[in-house]
Amino acid sequence: MLPGQTWTSYTGLWSSIVGPVGDAEFVTNYETYMRYDGRSKAKTVQQLIDKSKALADTNTPVNPARIKGYETNVKSAGKFKSDEVQSIIYEKMPALTNTVEQTMIKNGVDALIYPTMSCVASVRHDAKDSTYKCDSDDPYAASYLASSAHLPEISVPAGRDSQNMPIGLSFAGAQDSERILLCLAAAYEKISPYKNGDGLELD
């Protein structure tokens, strides 16, 4: 976080930007890609849903929440050109990009650095682990900023927690700052005692 910044204006990015745009474009993007991929038998999202549901009673069931997400994608197909989504793409996202970049310039920083996720990876949807704790409403929330603002981001190993689960650290920068981010990430990995996921704990 930058000095004096609370980031309250950046909350809710999933519901206001990432979710609506992602849902509206998923079906077209997936099915366009699958036309050129000869490995998958699920060429449409509906086929993907059907095949996912068919695995429910097997040793490799698909997370029901993931299937629900696919069903939401199908319902949102065709909405990419809607006024709502176009307003997000051409008004909200550029405004957010400008806000983040101007904030970085004002504070003289080349990158924003933050935990990639606010919690370590959770257990499988069909498994239980009484030792797993996560106090965040959305462990992925930090990643929405770069996605919503069309900014580059890179994640590097940053150690492990007390349960030996890996922790990531993200570097996000202004548009076209990939070279700077790669240099920063490489420099961090060079001096970090947590490189290569060596099992060192952060807590």
C-alpha cells in the first residue's frame, strides 16, 4: 500500500469489473480457442458443463462452484456488446488505470508489491482439513487490481506458511512496464531467502 492510501475505492472489483467482463467474454473466447485445439472433446461450454457433471461420482469430481460458474458464463454469452459491459471496458477500466498509474507517479514508485493471495491455497472442494484457516472474504481480491486496470503483474515465490504451503508475492506496474517488473522480480528472487519454495516459514 502506498503512503496515505486506504484503497477503499478499489474494493468490489470482482462484482464491478472482472466478473461482468469475464462472464460476457468467456464463452466466445473458450469456443474460439477450442476450434483450434484438437485435444479436447468439449468444444463448447455446454459440452464442458455436461462432461464436468458426468465426473460427479468419480475419483476426480469437478468443483460444483466451477460448474456453476460455467453456467453463469453461458447465461452471460452475447452480453459483451451490451451497454453495461462496454461502459466497463471503455470507461471504468481506463479510469482505474489512470488512477493507479497517477498514484504510482505521485508516490515515485515503479511497482506495487503485495501478497498474491491473502490466504494460502485451500483444500479441495470435496475434502476437509480442520487445520486450514482463511479469514478473507475473497483470497484472490489482490489480483483483481491489475486485471481490472489492464496492468502487467508477475508473481514470485515468497516462502511458506506454518503448514508448508507456498506463498506468492506479486509485482504490478504501469502499462508497458513488463521489463521493469521482470527485473524487479529477478532481483527479488536473487536476494530472497524464500526463493525456489525452499520451505522457510513466514510466520
